Amino acid sequence: MQVAEQVSRQKPVLALKVGRFASGQRAVASHTGALAGQESAFDAAFARAGVMRADTSEELFDWARALAWCPLPQGRRVAVLTNAGGPGVTAADALEANNLQLATLSAETEAALRQILPEAASLHNPVDMLAGASPEQYAVCLRILLEDAGVDSVMVILPPPPMHSAGGVAKAMLPIIYATGKPVVVALMGEKMIQEAVEHFRAAKVPEYRFPERAAAALAILSRRAEFLQTARLEPERPSPTATSKAQQILADDDTKPGAFLPTAVCQNLLTAYGIPVPGSGLATTADEAVTIARRVGLPVALKIASADVPHKSDVGGVVLNVGEETAVADAFTKMMTDVKTAVPQAKLDGVLIQPMIPDGQEVIVGVVRDPQFGPVLMFGSGGVEVEGLKDVAFALAPLTLAEAKSLLNNTWAGRKLAGYRNVVAGDETAVLNTILRLGQLAADCPQLAEIEINPLRVLPTAALALDVRARLVE
């Protein structure tokens, strides 16, 4: 990773990681561990180091040709030039699937195209010149598209024209491609009738592919490379472990055995040490204590079973919300202790956590699991009881930079939804970013932690609170 991070700033680095479906992954207790397998750790490591991971051998070579032979684009706006409508529509779908967009052609560009194409041709992007397009029309139309300031790159689609040779079209376009500073890739569709064109393009180092989908993926990797270099120039130095003495002292004072889960109070103390807000709460071991704590934190309250042996509290009656009367608090405490002990007889119950009810908001998950090769891997995404079903999560190695934390938000619906969505009130994005950065730093500073997870992190318009946290020590 250290070598790749240095090299990738100078040259593109591609990787084909095989063995992704290894069976028998070690079972882990947290949602983060269940979703962050070995492959997620590799993906996070590649992203950190600037390595672009291909899924297939074909993709590896497709991308390599594009990165070796093409200039990088200024953006993701693509013009498509074709002599067949069907492949043009295929290209449009493929571009969108690769997070690229069809460029909007200027009025001047469309007027110039109108001067040289038949009336039935489509002048809107994708530009369909019709089957009779000549080598000269291919060349002139390509030049016009490349001169449009709203076009960042061009995909040329070339099934063999019925009245011209594909080789003749290739030779006519090459001087235009040489003269531009924008990337041009070719979807050269066919077999025997395109071989001359294949030789011309390869000799000139112009990437050609058999289908529009492959050409679109090549353009996408060029955009990814350009955006990575831009981000790398702006990215601040990565934070280093701080070896926080307070957190280390909290762990040293606890007698939890290796491989076991930490008590809830210890987990909350760790979060507090790193400035991650936790609602005021108290641990009750009797019904009377539950009432006293509820009176102190303020009714209504939420009751949650405190036990390292109960990972999914709500499944066994270990969560009761919005209890507004003191007598109801006592009754809920007694019933919860009985129900959980019945459902999980072997569980060691520390008591019941009493918390004030927090206003409704968005719920996200922030967790870290320690990978044996890459260290702490942080996960962010949609939280709550359905986290493993939704699988709306993204990963990064910890500790993170602010740019990496923002990328986690941008790559998940949970993160994008923080801006507000229909009847969903916007959440405090800054508070979420701070939680991601601080939990990542906590995991980096405390190698004793095998995993730590906040689920849910309740995001309010002006705050984010860790409503539940679990952490386990390394074995």
C-alpha cells in the first residue's frame, strides 16, 4: 500500500484481485463485521492507495490500453458518434451505468453537423450519421464534436459501413484524434470486415473495443483517474495515531477477557473520550434504580438490555421505547429482565440501560472491524435493525481524511439523504463526519479493539448521538 500510494500519483495502477469468493469466513458478531469481509478490506485498501480494481481480466486490459494511450478528460460529459441508432442507444445506457453523462451539444455544434449530414440524421447526442456515413463525414463530425466546449470525451461507434471500408474510416479519423487533447475511444463492431481498422487504430495507439459497453467502461476509468489526481493534490496529510492516554487508561482499568465484548459503560466512556456524543444515561440493576435514573435523565425514557451476550436486543424483547410513567419504567424493567433471560438463558445480564427519549431523526451506522492485513476498516451506511438487509454501506481504512469521510457519505444513500429527502428532515452532516473521523481515530489508537460499532447513530438537524454502541477486544 505504501509503494502503491506513492506510485499511483505518478502512474495509473490497476489490480486484478482473485479469490474473492473464499468460503468459510470467520463469523463475527457485529453488523460491521458481517458486512465487511476480506473483499471490502481490499477495496478500501485499493481506494486508499489509488489502485483501480478490475473485476475481470478483459477489463484489466481494456482499462490499461485506455490509461496508457489516452489523455485524461476534464469531466464526465461524453459525445457519441455512430452510423447505427441501436448501438448509439446502447452506448447511452452504458455511459449512464458507468456514472458518465451524455454531453449536451451546443447550438453551434448542431448547426455545423447539419451542414454535412443528411436531413434524416440525428443531430442530438448520440449523433447518428446513418448507415451511409463516409470516412470524411466521420472525420469532420468527430472534429466538430471535439471542438465543443461542453464535450469532455468522445465514443465513436463503427460497425462496417455498407458503402465504405472500416479501414478507410479509421485512417480518416486518425489525424483528428492526433490533434485533440481529449480522449477518443472506438467501439469497432464486427469481425473480418474490421480487421484493417483494428490494425490502424492499434498502430496509432487509439483504444478500440468490440462493444459500446466496454468502450464506456474505458472512458469511466479515465474519468476516475482524472478525479483521483485532482483529489490527491488537494488531500491533506493523513492523521497519525495519537495513542490517547485516556482511552488506553479506560481499557486498562477494565477486566474484560480477550475476545469478549466490553461492558456498555466502558464503550460509552471510550466514545466520550473521543468527543462522540452519547445521551445521558444510567445502568439500572433493579427496578427501583431504573425509576431513579429515569427521574434523573427525564421522562419519557428508553430501556435497553445491557449484555455483551445479546447482540440484537430488539429480537428478544431487550428494547422498550417511550416509557412515560415511573411505574411503567419499573414494570418494563422487570419484564425485560425476565423476557431476555428466557430468550437467551446463557446470557450474562448487566442490567438495563436507561436513556432519555431522543427526537426522531435519521439513523445511520458507523462501525470499525480490524482486518488481519490492513488494520481497522471503517463502515458507514444505513443503520437500525435492517442494516444487513439493506446493505447500503461503504468502507474505508482508518484513520480517515475528511475527503475519505465525505466519500463514504457520497457513496451511500444514508449519506446523501442527510441533505433531506421529501418528508425526511435534513440531518447534521458535519456531526456525522466528525463521528466517522473520531471513531476511525479511536480504532487506530486502540489496537486492543477487534470491532466497535455505533448502531444507530441518531442524526438530528443540529447533532448526532450514539444511541447504542458495542465493542469487542481482540483475542
